[in-house]
Amino acid sequence: MTASDPVLRDACAADGAAMAAIYNHYVATTVISMESDPVGADEMVRRLADVQGAALPWLVLVDGGVVLGYAYASKWRARPGYRHAVESSVYVDAAQRGRGLGSTLYRALIARLAGRFHCVIGGIALPNPASVGLHERLGFRQVACFTEVGHKFGGWIDVGYWQLHLPASHAPETLA
């Protein structure tokens, strides 16, 4: 590894402003996020604390002190029966897209989830060929598509779901 190689590490509160800036590009200019208002650094730090408080990973890729992107897992659903599934999110600085950073982040996230969870689910606002390609290159397969469930920029948005089963760590408890 050279001094110019990006470093992958756990996110911390000091990354909040940089992560908010990355995310807010997608909020303001795309349907990738269904949020309509920018997210402040304090809100991003609160979200980070929620994820880490649930013992889930939130990773950042940093080069020379600059956050290039981030990836995290969140609970899929709140009910206990869903505790073996998580949802993934990956965001890369728009100026850094096309460098394979999303793949780097996603592979690291999957590695952190393997052995702890049964599956990871990625939701994709459609159309989004880059995100679909990323998920499928990593072994995800499409399992659902909900039509017109999002609304942004005056139009209805379909959302597809891709799923990856992770290597098993243990069998879930059996019902007696």
C-alpha cells in the first residue's frame, strides 16, 4: 500500500460533514435518495450513531484525509424475526465515481457482515444501471420491483430490491 492509496476505516463523528456533503449531492440531483431536503452534519452523525449503536458497520474510504465515499448496513425491518437480514447503502463522492470505489466499499461491507447475518438487501431507485451492475457483479440477484412507490422531481419512481445470501456462521435457532 502506498501513501496515496485510499484507507478504509470505521466512520466517526468527525466524518459527518463530509458524508453529508456526499449524500446531499444525491438528495438534490437524483432519485437515488428519496429525501427531498439536505441533511446536515449533525443529522448524519445521529444516523451514524444509530447504526453503530445497533452494532452494525459504517465504513468510510479516505484519501489524504478526504472522505471519498461511505457504506453502511442498517436493520432491514424492526421485528425480531428479521434480525438476520440487513439493508446496505453505499455512496461515493460524485467527483470520484467510476474509479471502483463503490465496489471497494461494498466488498468491505459484505466482508464485515458475513458470518453475522444471513442476507443483505440493496434497494435501488430505477432506472439506475450503474447500481444494478454493481450489485449484480457482487453476486446480488433481483428479488423484487415495486412500481411507482417513490415520488420525486414530479415523477413516480420504481424501486427494485437485490439480495445476497451471505456465508453461514450458524443456523438460526429452531422452533420447538
